[in-house]
Amino acid sequence: MRRRSTILSSLATAVLAVAAGPVSAAVTALVGGTLIDGTGSPPINNSVVLIDGARIVAAGRRDAIAVPADAAVVSTAGLTVLPGLIDIAVHLDQLGHGSRSRWHEAYEPLTDKVVLPVAARALLSAGVTTARDIGTPLERTKPLRHRIDSGKAPGPSLLLSGAHIGRNGHGRAHELIAHTATELRQAVQKLAAQGADVLILDDAADYSPGELSTLHYAAEDAGLRWFAWVQTDADIAPSAQAGAYGLIGLGSDFRDALPTDAVAALTSRAAGGRPVYWALGASVLTNHEWLRSNAAPLGEQHWKAGLPPIIAEELQRSLADINAHPIDLETPTLRYQAQAARIRAARAAGVRFVVGSLAGEPGHIPSRATWQEAEALVTEAGYSPTEALRAATLDAAFVLGRDADIGSIVPGKIADIVAVRGDVLRSIDHLADVRLIYHRGVRYSPTSAEDEEAP
């Protein structure tokens, strides 16, 4: 017990030591970069973005905007300036360890003081300025959100689901078990009372249409949207038919085609002007297959930034040889082989994809997951880089009900802004090379540029 307390204390100290300190000014001018404002307008070369406090006050061409004489000028020359990334499905209580059981056994006691702050900082350092946690108990995530909101800890703005609601548990340490319509209603009311921002339902296929209807109307009464976690293809049709706002995950099936009833339900929703929004988590499998043949990314240093060495070493060991020690993913290679066809079938049925990376899943390190998900939308879903970028910004903000405040760089919105090296409209993977981050108007240091001079 004494040794565990010593480790906890040293790790907590390490987390505080590596937290990037904010740098702020009354008025900041980002000058010279190529601006992609997220509205669909063409890129603006030699742009200016003016930030006053936490808000954007002007954005456009350099020759059209007067920069105040006393502004703090930050050069973005050679960079692409974008809205902060938004990831609508992350696991803050996991960091990508290959074995969930080993991770929870070893690090459950360190979740509050070490794991959650490390995950939050890793996301922010990768340019994620808003994230939605799915599954971590609210009593753990709400204190972290408070520290971020009060400026005491670096991290993205957080929306929280709390525990999933479901019938079977699926071995999760935290889940609200509900077998009847009454219990479903009570679970919704409990999470709403605890302050959940969204509801996540497991086991949709195991509930009757009447029970799902009860959940839907209970969620509406509470003012909450609900999303269905897809365990298998059987969950898709009943979720869409019952009014789920969206889906999360691709499930464990590995057939090339989606079931006929799923396609029909998705198509019907789209035709009725209520498309299903789907956070695929496709990059979990894409990343797994890449690491099987090329473990070089694990040798890079920037994904370890902010991680106490003991955790970084543990993560690297768990992923170093995936072929010899398979990670905890069900039939990953078979699922990956069918993934693109399944995703494109969903797109043809009118689904709208948004970036929900499932950061923290085995092999999916938070500092890399969000840009890898945007990349997967290009390689697997056939999105253009422009479409993938919108899925990670304005569309994601819309799904969260926050598009009035975030998701694009326009006057009046919150100053959540990132700048990356390279042309993301030509190659979306330039999102990995973050050089500047502003979260609510405060500047933070990205992992990829911590040891380099500002541009």
C-alpha cells in the first residue's frame, strides 16, 4: 500500500510538471497563415484572426482587417489555421494499453489523479479542443472538467456521458443495468440528475421496440440526445428506428455488407431529413493493422509527451509486438478487411460520419487517435480531406449541440483554434503536425512543437 501511494504521488507530480502553461494576452492577432475557417469557404491566404479574451472578433484577409497596435502578434506564416478539432467519442480512463484487464488492474487506483489528466492533456496537445467522454463515471470526469474550466489543468472542453445503459454489462466495470422499460426510464433520470450531457445505450437489439421508445421519450424529457453503441450489426436497425441521434463504433461483425434492415432503417432516416450521425472509431482497426506491419510509430517520442515514464514504458511494451501478443480487440484483421465496404454502404444509405476516434481503445493512443480517425474517413469512407475536416469540426459541433459556439472560425465564436504545418486539404494527415493551439483564447504548447521555436 505504501509503495502504491508513493507511485501515485510521483506520477501525479510528473503530470503537473509536464502540463503546458497557458500564455494569454488581451488581444492576439494570428497573422500570415492560410485560414480554413470551417464554413466551407475557400481557404484564405495571408490571413488574420483576432482573438479578444476567449472569443474571435475578426477573421479574414490580411489586407481587410486592421490589427490593433497593441495586439500580441503571433506569426502563422507557413501554417494552416483551422478550427480546433472535436472528437465526440473518447475514453479518458484508458490510454491505449493493449490489455484492458491489465490496464484496469494496474492503473485503476491512478485514474483520477494521473490517467484522466494525462489523457486530457494529450488530446489538447494534439489539437483537440472539445471532446466527449463515453463511459467513464461522472464522479470521476466532472472534477476534471471543473479543473479544466477553471484553468487549473490543460485539456479540451469536455462533454460527458457517464456510465452506459445496457442489459448485459459486457464486462464493463461501470454500467447501469436496465432490464425493463421502467428501469430504462430510471437509468435516464439518474444520469440526467448526475449531470450527463448525453446518453449511451448498449444492447439495443435486446430491447423491444416499446422499451426503446420508453428510453427515447425519457431522454427527450431530460433534454438529452442518446446514441447507441454498436456491438453487432443487429443493433443498427432498432437504434435507428427508435430515434437514436447517432451510433458509436462499428461492432464486431466482419461481413462486407450491412444487413438489409439496417440499410433500410438508415435510408429511411436520411430520406426523412433526420440522418443518423455515426462516430465510427474506424481508426482503431486501421491503426492496429498498421502497427502489425510497422511498429516504427511506437519509437517516436512525441506521443509520450506528458506521460510519466512508467506509463509510457508500460504502454510501449503492451504494443511492441502485436503479432506475438495480440491486443484486446475482437477479430481485428477480419473486421478490418471488411471495414471499408461496410462504411461505404452506410454512407450510401445516407449516414453522416463525424469524428469519434474511440481514443484509449487498445493500441489507440490519445495523442494520435483523432487525426488518425480523420485520416480513416478519407481512406476508408471515401471522404475528401475537406469533408473529413468538417467531420472533425463543424459537423461534430452540430452533433454535440455546440455549433453556435465552436466548430468554425467566425466572429463571436469561442477562440478554439489550431495551426498545423502543411496543406490539410491536400493531405489530411498534416493534422498530426500541430504547431499552435488556442483553447478558449488561451495558448497551449502542442506535443509536436514543444522543443522547437515558434514559426
